Amino acid sequence: MSLQRLRAGTTTAVLAAFLVVSSTFLAGCGQLSSTGTATAGTCPTQESGVTAKSIKIGLVYPDSGPSGIVSTFSGTRSGVEARIALQNAHGGVNGRTIDLVWRDDQANAPMFSAVAHDLVDTQKIFGLIAQSIVVSDSAAWLSVQNVPVTGAATTADWTRYPNFFDFGNLFNPGAVSTFGDYVQAQGGTKALIVADPTFEVFQNLDAKIAPSLRNAGIAVIGTVSYTGTSPAHIAEQLKSSGANALVAAVPTSAVLDIYAAAKRLGVKLRVVLGSSIDNSLVAQRGPEMAGLSFLSSFSPTTSPAMVAYSSVMHTYAPQLANPYDELALDGYVAADEMIEGLQRAGACPTRDAFIKSLRQVGAFTGNGLIAPVNLSQPKAPTICVEFLKVDRAGGGLTPVPPPATVDQNGFWCGHTIQ
């Protein structure tokens, strides 16, 4: 079933579905519990951001900056706000509503540092949701301040500090077989890797791709830097090398440009795998992207968890045209992880209690939206992902079912490579 079909339906149908689904969603979701009667005034210690009736959480993401990054992150705040709105609608956490304050880092490391200092030092937030690709330079400082941080990991730094909580870090040391398993299953035998050295997120992923491909018996002809190289030049390399697979750790727009240039030269590619998906491009240029594959960390769109998520998004973030936007989902799960930590911190939450208790969670799933992540082993490499492919008509993204040998609830799950 396509994403477009899942989005179809009238407002009345969506609201009706929400009433049915949310009852199940809430019943099985411990994070929505609002038990606890202690107030800040009766707690033995006064923690930053905590009052008798509210708890302040910060959000940082790129709302402006490079166009490709901004468009990719455009759904982030909607996902975060929807999850928090759902929680607040059911009493908040331990009787406190969540007060969200957000800032724009412009995909710029010094700006991230500036707004993080504002949120921590001036706004006095309790914790931070960091949906950003430029966290690394500020990670040590946030650790010294003992600020709980949740978000989608974009570098290995996320697992170097005890106060940082991701939900599966693709950039942890150690390669996994999963990428190679997929490329092989799609018929790839000879691959060219394209990477963007501008951002560490793409550098780190690039380092994991080659060993994964080689593990699957796929010949890697080399890695090309996208910066300073035209799509036409990369297409020429694809043609001259005889590669039938392209694996790209670059923004979605770059993948599309290279693919278009390769088609113009008559290059026959069995698989093109991108590291991230910009859903706005699928909506605008879907037919040009037909057949392209992309990584995803989320459960299939037809799963009960995703149906419940969609209903929540339609209710609390109706402005978002595509609730299945990857970064909207990332934001939603990052907020869910923050809420779980707050809940576990108890009626008198402290940052220490948050960090200690959340680190003990052995199977965080974002209410079923992601494969189980053992938060007690943050340095373990992520072995499970989903692969999405743009359908033949270019109308949307559909999950590629994994073979039975690696299937775990719709996820492709490989193994670590020694």
C-alpha cells in the first residue's frame, strides 16, 4: 500500500480513526501515564525547568540555512509538537504539562552552540531534543551541564556521553551487513559510493557502507566526493566503471541529480540507495525518482504503530502534508524518548534520575515505531533498518519486504561484521 493511499480519507474519517486507534495506543503506552502528585514545591530539590505545574524542554533543529538541509528537516517541529501535544492532552507527565521552547541552529555548529547556551543558561530548560546535524562541537559542554539530550544520532558523539540518548546510532563504530544485504538482494554486484564530506553525518555513514558491501560479495570500485564534483562527472564514472549499483551518503537532491545524469548517459543501474529521504522531493519530482531506494529506521506504514502515529499527526499536526516524513517521525520518536525519560524520573524529576533510569531501558521502540533499541548498550551498532523504494509511478514510497532470513517485524536485520 502506498503512502498516498494511507493519507487518503476525509477529515471525519481521520478523526473517527483517531478515536478508535488512540484508545489502543493510549492503553498500551506507559509514557502517557500522568500519575504522581508531588509538586516542585514539595520536592526536596529544585531542578532546572521544573515547576509545580510544568516542565520546560528545548528543541533545536535547522529551520533555516542550506536549502537541502532545511527541506529535509521541515517536518521536525511538527513531529515533536504533536507528540508533546498528545502527552499534554492526557495530563502531561506526573501532573506537569510539557512546555516546549524551540530554536533554529541554521545547520551551523557555532549557531547550535549559541542557541543551546540560550536554552540551558537563560531559558533554564530541563532537557533538550536535538534534531540537528551539528551537535558534536557542543556535546561535551552539554554533558558537563548534565542536560538530558534525545534525538536522532548523526555522529558517533551521541554514544560518547551518558546524557545523550538516540534511538539507534547508524554511526557507531563497527560495520553491519544490512546495507550490503539489501544491495545484493536488489541485484547489485559492482558499486560506486558517493559521499558528501561537508557534513560529518555523511562521512560517518560512508565509512560503514564499503565494508557492508564487500561483506555481501559486492565489488566496490571506489568512493567519490560529491563536493566539487558535478553529477555529470559522477555519471561518467558510473558508465566507465560498469557499476550497476550506486550507494550515496549525500542529500536526497544530490542522489536525484546523479541518477538523472546517469540515465541521460544510458547507465543501467540495478539499485540506487540513498542514505536519507526528502519527502518534499518525492511530492515534487516523484516520477524522476521512480525506483530509487532509501534507508528508513521506522516500521512499515501499515503497522498498527504507524496507523496510530498517523492519526495523532492528523489531529495535532494537521499542517503537515505528509505525516510519514522521515524527520517528522524522527522528531516524534525523539519527543517520545524524552517523555519516557521524564516519566521514569518520577514525581520529583532530576536530571540524574532521568539519565540513570532511561539508560536502564532494554527495549525502547517509540511505541512500536522503530525496531527495539537497547539504551543500556548505546555503543552497539544498529543492525535493523527498513528500506523504502519510490514506486514505478513516482507517486510515493513503499517498504521493500525483507527476506525471511533477516525479517524482524518488517525490518531488514543484519549482523555485525568483525
